[in-house]
Amino acid sequence: NADQSTLQQILQQQQQQQQQQQQQQQQQQQQQQQQQHQQQEYHQQQQQQQQQ
């Protein structure tokens, strides 16, 4: 029983670490999307100025 409980604890810790890594990856993807969106807006502003 003691062996089983320690194994379960180790498995739970590993699962938690994996979840944290996934969350970090999602945050990085969101930041990249925001940067791309800002660049698009900046490009649109430049085009408008050139037309005027």
C-alpha cells in the first residue's frame, strides 16, 4: 500500500507539471497573436497616410 500511495503522488505531480507547461504554451501563443494584430493595425495606418 505504501508503494502504491507514493507512486500515485509522483504521478499526480507529473500531471500537474504537464498542465502548467501547457498553460505557459497557450499564453505564449496568445502574445504572438496580439503582436501580429498590432502589426496589421500599424500597416493599415501607414497605407492611409500614403493615400492622403
